[in-house]
Amino acid sequence: MDLSYIINEYAEGRENYFNAVAPPIIQTSNFAFKTVDALRKSFEDEYSTYLYSRGLNPTVDMLRKKLAALDGAEDCLVFNSGAAAIFASVLANVKSGSHIISVKNPYTWAKKLFEIILPKFGVTHTYVDGTDTENFANAITPNTAIIYLESPNSFTYELQDLQAIAALAKQHYIVTIIDNSYCTPIYQKPITLGIDLALQSATKYISGHSDVVAGVLSGSKAMIERIFNSEYNTIGSGIQPFNAWLLLRGLRTLPMRLERITNTTKTVIAYLEQHPLVEEVLFPLSPNFPQYELARQQMTGGCGLLTFTIKANTIQQIETFCDNLQHILMAVSWGGYESLIIPKCAGLPQASFNAEDKSHRMLRLYVGLEDADYIIKDLDQAFKIINL
């Protein structure tokens, strides 16, 4: 299916909505029925009809169909956060006594799910270095139910060989789940590589405006329907129609935003790599990245998230650099119009800082839609302050 068709036309049903160019917001909680029999059939199969907007809603359905098509999946669900998509996808595929294999250092709320919530119900986990597929093979037990991936991850960008891991998992009837937030379905399609469930934070590039929190989960129709009829509706974590409409609006400009961000990121990386106060720049599609060849195989682009290590002897130098940025905002997340930065040391007590630990000197930079020169000038003036 053509990308332009998916974004601009697919699933919109304009003839049903007065031929409106912009899709409508069906802001209703409830749907009415003319006969008892029609209501009865909706109770029996809520996945196929509109009954209550906690489940299906026409505005949300337009978005679901577009996002599934972008992923190359049969179907998808849209949640009110990426964390909710993680929760539902994992919960739907474990039972008491199950075992999960996860890449080490997954997203914070996946980590809390594995370490705090699921152990209450007898579900165990093993973290592995995902850069070597053999580590997954060695960690499999008879009760392994899920292999959980995040490729690239969101700070140091380690990759997993998705095709190899998918093949391994299928041999052992294990469900594979990946957080694909870094690439979006535009730049990486895990479903086509054999992964069972692909999720992403739509808060980021899909929205593109930093005004919506949402998550997407794509997979086979059978799997998505099973999750809809259980975890999705029971938890009540579906997205609201107005937020779905905002994401539909964000989709219109997704390809051109990613193209601009990608091009600007290349210029910013070139600046950082030659700066005397930068020790290292991490970006999956840089030729000096350790897994560059795998990145080229799996990804068609890298968007705007990179990490650089600053040459600093004290935590105060890093804080001074960040505190003096005038236009790059200090905040979590990424994918919006605005450039963002977050220093790794913000998650450390000041007394724990160790300049010899390179990770303590890392800063994650998201390159937004500003001109490259605008971003570079801001970085440059902050570097000069700590270089006095």
C-alpha cells in the first residue's frame, strides 16, 4: 500500500461524513441500537461493532487502520500511552509461572512491569545483552513465554537482530514483542521481519507536536482481537477520540518531518564529532557505530535521537552546559517540533557522579524541526561557557 495513500486517504470514509476533507471527531461515549437483536449481536462481538467508546470508536478506527498499514500488520490498537501498550501486550501473553527474556535496560515502565508488578503473580524475567542473539537462545527455559526487544534502545541505541531472534522464538513458540519507538514504522518494520507484536510511543513522531500521549500496538488480527477482548477493554486504556484526531493530523506530515529531522541530525552530528569537548557520539547510522551494518540492514533511517559524551571532570560542568542552553529544552521524550536534551547524570545523586564512568557524562539530544545552524549555535555557546 502506498505511503501517501495510507496517510492521506486510507480508512477515512469521507463519503460517510459529508465528504469532509478533515476527518470528524466522533466525540461520543455511547452508540444506540434500533433492535434488541442488534444490541445482542454487539454484546456477542464488540470487536466488530460500535457499542461503547472504551472499545471501538469511528475516529479511533481510522487511526488504527492507518497505523496497522504503516506497520505492515493486520490490525492494531491505540492506547492512551506507550506504557499502556507495553502493559497490555505483555500481560496478554503471560500466566503464573511464565518467564520473560528482555533486553537489558529496557524503557523505565517496562522495567517496572518486569521487576515490580509481574513478580507478584509468579512471572520471572531474565535480562540479556541483546547485541548477541546467542544470549537469547541461552536464556530460554521451558516456561519462556515472551522475548521483549527494544531496537534501537533510547539512550545508547543497542540493536537486536530482529530476523534472527524472530526465527529463534518461533522455534520455541515464544511471542516476540518490540518497542519500535526509535524508528517508527517509516524507518523500521519489525512485523515484516517476523516479530509478533510491534509497539511504539505515538506521543513522539506520530504526534509530532508534543501535545498527545498515546501508544500503538500492532500485530495479527487474532492476537489484537484477543487483547481487545481482554486486557484492552478491562484496563480501559484506549485512546480518546479527540487525541486520536490529533494523531491523524500528525500523520499527515510524518514523512516530511522525519526527512527534515534526519537531514538536520546529520549536520548536528558532524558538528559534535569535531568538537574538542565531545568524546564520543552515538547514532545507529553513523559509520563508526558498533552495529552500523545491522542498522543499515534493519533500518532505512535514524530520525533525530543521538547521544554524545562530554569531556567533563565534574557534574557541575555538565549541569552548567545544560543550564545555559537557550533554545534546546531540557525535557524527557522526543519526536516533537522542539529540540530536547537530557543528561544521564540527572538520574543520579550528585554525590554518585563518577567522571571515569563514561555513561555518567552522556547527554541524549533530540534534534527537532529547527534549522541546523540554530541548534548548533545554541550548543556552541553552551560549550564555550564550560570551556572558560
